[in-house]
Amino acid sequence: MENYLSLAQIRQDLDEGEVTCELLVQSYLERIEAHKHLNAFLDVFADEALAKARDLDARRAAGTTGKLTGMVVGIKDNLCYRGQIVSASSRILENFESLYNATAVQRLLDEDAIIIGRLNCDEFAMGSSNENSAFGPVLNARNNAYVPGGSSGGSAVAVQAGLCLAALGSDTGGSIRQPASFCGIIGLKPTYGRISRYGLLAYASSFDQIGPLTHTIDDAALLLEVMAGPDKFDATLARTRVPEYSKSLHFEGKTKIAFIKDCLESDGIDAEVKTEMENLIEKLRAEGHTVEAVDFPYLDYMVPAYYVLTTAEASSNLSRYDGIHYGHRSKKVTDIESTYLRSRSEGFGSEVQRRIMLGTFVLSAGYYDAYYGKGQKVRRMIRDETQKILETYPYILLPTTPTTAFKIGENMDDPITMYLQDIYTVQANLAGIPAVSLPLGEHSNGLPFGIQVMARPFDEAGMLAFSKYVMALS
């Protein structure tokens, strides 16, 4: 069967009788089995997906199916799906079964998406390579010796390899966009407060945001349209009206675009990534757009501020996994203290332990003001400076990542190098603005890379329309 790249292609073949939902799901199940070595899926919901497909085939004749009929979706292993395990790829929740659906998942189901399985990720979404999963690393389908990026590496590879049409990930500091860049697909992080976080296992609550990974802007827009909007279970959601993103993808006229000069002048950026950025800038200028360099004096402070704040929030959020209420409890405990100590030591991997300890330190008495308090001030400065740029320029262009994917194991012994993989993606999370990675680059080493577009808060409609225009231009 054809390896579909868009819902439009699937819907056309469904309408013409070339395929059924059941045949479509069966084809994906066969591809998943054939690509087990990639380790993208932790669970495959074969029986459930086939049953849903048969139901949709029966209902299609009556015209009673939803917007996402034919959309086969994988979900990251930190999103709750009732009756299925949700573990955040951690031993501490290895066999924990969700009691309810995340709001984002429920909204996909309500519009007749078919959820085909649970996708591997860095443990508790902490990582930039998907090497931190308790269930083994995910392999990049383009070259199995390389990482897919993280933390939503399983989601990116599932879409990249055609194991599902689209996937959901979560983005705390680039965890959708960075793997999208490494795998040559589209990754969208909406504005903070655009999609409900209810049912998302928290890493850093003031940063986390759910978003889609797809092959096309149209599919990303449709998934955002379905998932976005107020939810009584998430008080942090904005009440801003949700546009019909899927019907607002036509870009016209001329616009002003900024690019951050320091990003292109950085010593760490790959020469071919820089050249691709420069070529895109020239193409946009040739089309009559104003593209100008801007200064952003806080580039060197973004990653430190991000890790101070997110680890502090992680220290608080992950305290609930204590061996008492649910999840892993050590068999070697003798008293309450050993229950906490052994259960958490056995259940959490080394990277999660590292971040919990760092977060606990920055929140501790005597260090709170020096680290956490100062980090919050820097975050506000980054947000204000970003907003200042966006007042003049509706869009900001920058690389998604400074390089293409790196080899598995290459950075595992160097946490600082690994953390710096987020240097171009954390700005959107610190400022709370939307951003999308577009698969515009192909390196001479055979690996893809992305260019990123950032926009004003809640202007996903404009950002997606501009992104579709940029992809057509390239």
C-alpha cells in the first residue's frame, strides 16, 4: 500500500474506494512490525485500532464520521490514554495503567482519529536524543547509527518511517521541534496555553506544551484546530478564540521577518545549516519581503535559565513518584525512609535523577534567590526582548538545531554538550510563543535538518500560513 504523507491523500483514496480504514490500519501495523528495530513503539494497540477502523468504515457510508477520519496517530508515552499503560518511558511507572484520557487525546478520538500505539521517549521527557528511555534508545530511520532527537524521538521516527501518519509529542524546550529537525518532518509547538495539558505527565508545568508531528502543514493545522481551546481541567489555558487553522493557510502580501544575528555567527553552527539559512533569507528578500538581522543579547543565558527553571519544576512535579501512592515500590524496603530512597533510586534513570537533584538544589534555602529567583528574572527579560522583536517583525527565523543528528552514544557522557542542543529551541518556551520546525535542509552527510519559524503569541494561524508559503518557496 502507498506510504501516505497527508490526510488529504488518504481521504481521496477512501472516497474513491482505493482503500478502507481497516486496510489502512493493517498496512501501518505491518510497517510497525517490519520496523521494530527502530524501537519507536512501546505498545501497539492493534485490536483496538482495527476495531475503530471497522467502525469508521461502517459509519462512512452514512456520513457520520469526524474531521480526522483516516488519520492514524501515535501518542507519546507521557499522554494518558484510558486503559493503556502510560509510563513516561520510566521504570517507576512501568506498568501503570491510565484511568482517563488526556484532553488532547480525547479530542482526537472525538473527531475519529485512530490511535495506533504508545511511542518511546526520553524518560519523563528529559533529553535531546531519546537515549534516556528506560526501554532503550530510538533509532533514526534515515541512518540507524544516529539519534532521532528527543525527547519525542519515538513520535518523530514513527512519522518519519511511515509507521503512522501523525504523532503527538510534548515540547518543554524543543522536544517536538528538535526531533522533527533530525528526522526531516514538521514539528509544531503551540503557544503556551493553547492546548490543554490535562493528562500530560508533567515535567515542567510552566513550559510543557503538547503538539503534533506531521509531514504537512495542513495536517499540523488540522490537529491543532481539533486539540486547541478551553478545557475545564486546565486553568492555565487561554480563552482566546480558536481559528479554523486548516482553512487559514493562504499567505499573501509582503511581511517583515527577523533573524537573530548571533545565531548565525555562533561558532557552534554547522556551515551547511548556516548556508541554508542564508539562502532562505535571500529567497525571501527576492520575493519582496523585508528580512533583517536583529540583536538578541541573551542568547548565552537562555539554556542556563531554562535548565535552572525546568529542573526546579521537575523536582516538585516528580516528588509524587515516591513508592507510596502508585508506581514502582522497591522490594528491598525496611522502613518509610528506605521506601522513598530505594524506590526512587531504582525507578528513575540517571538523567532524571540528575535533574531532580539540580532542581532541588536551586530551590533549597540559601540558593533560591541566587538561582531560581534570578532565573525567573532572566526568563522575563528573554520574554520581553522577544516580544519587542515581534512587535516589529511578525516572524522570527532561526535554525532549529545547530547541527544535524549526532551518533548514538556520542554525547551521553557530556551533559553540557547535550543540553546545548536546545540552544535555538528554548527561546520559544521561555517566551511562551508558538514555533514550528520546517524540514528545509538536506546535509551532505545524508541527514535532514530544519529551519524554525517563531511568531507572536496565539498567531499560529499566521505562522502556519507563512510556513506553508516558505516550504513551497524552498
